[in-house]
Amino acid sequence: MKHNFTIATLSLACIIVLAAACTSSKKTASQDPCQKAPATYTSTMKAIIDAKCAGCHQTGKKAARDGVFTSYAEMSASLGHMYHEAVDEKTMPPSKATQLTAEELAAWKCWQKNGYKE
């Protein structure tokens, strides 16, 4: 009888631990900031890119050789590269310029996650 009680107690403890592990690791849409306010070029990124990128990446400037970032159409082919430089490597903007804030980096990540929508 004592043996059956111990097995039942251990089984119940395992079920509780497994249930807790499964529910705590799931991320719901309401916890994902990208779902709450999906970043698009028009709604979010244009202001960031105009402020932090387009000043140097425009026609007539030295950085234009790496891309002109004054419109979505001009930079659409470079979005993956821009993301890598700005978010992964954090080499853009260059150190002499005002750096991206945590909120701006989060917006880049959401924009990338949502497919760089215009």
C-alpha cells in the first residue's frame, strides 16, 4: 500500500513539473511585441532611417556608394545587409554618429521578423 502511494505521489509530481515546463516556455502572441505593433517602413522605420541613415546614404554623399536610403524603393534590395550592419554587427550608424536606441533596434528586429513590409 505504501509503495502504491509513493508511486502515485511521484507520478503526480512529474505531471505537475512537466505541465509547468510546457506552459512557461510557450510564447503567446500577446507577449510578442512585434505582434502588438508590427513595424513597417511607413509606420515605424522611415522615421528611424531618415534620422539615422539617410543623412549619409543619399545622392551626392560618400555613403551613397553603399546605397541610397531615402525611399523604400531605393533601399529594398539592401534591407538584409542594412539589418546585418545595424542590428547584428552594430557598425551602422558609424561610431561618430548618434547610435540606434534599444527601441530602434527592437523596431528593426520586428521589421525584419515581419518581412520588411512597406
